[in-house]
Amino acid sequence: MDIYVGNLPWSIDDDGLKQLFEEHGEVSSAKVIKDRETNRSRGFGFVSMDDDAAETAISSLDGSEVDGRNLKVNKSKGKS
């Protein structure tokens, strides 16, 4: 399952995002989306995990505080 993670702290990178979710299960990929021109975080990212671990991670991390910011975590709606 792909998970959308919003309101990320500006300081977090791909590895930090992966570590945050690894507490809830195996992470197959974690990517913080960056601005093409400045290479700075855009404040959101995506994580891929198996469905059971993803459900646990979503319920545990949605609304949790990381570096003073409350995360928004939910199932990714995908590209349409």
C-alpha cells in the first residue's frame, strides 16, 4: 500500500521518513518530494509498505508530532 505523508518537518529526508515508518513494519520505499529548482523538501512524501503494516502505521502516526509538526498520514489516492 502507498501512504501519503503530509506536513513533514523541512529537515526530514528519505532515510528519516523510512526510519519513522519502520517502527510499524517493513518499508519497501520512502520518498520525500523535493522542489526541482531548489532541491528543498516540499513538506510531503510517500511510503510503501505491506497492507497490514500500513494500516498500523497510518493509525499510529496520523496526527503525531515530529519536530513540532503534526503529520497527516493516510492511504495515497494515487495518480488519476
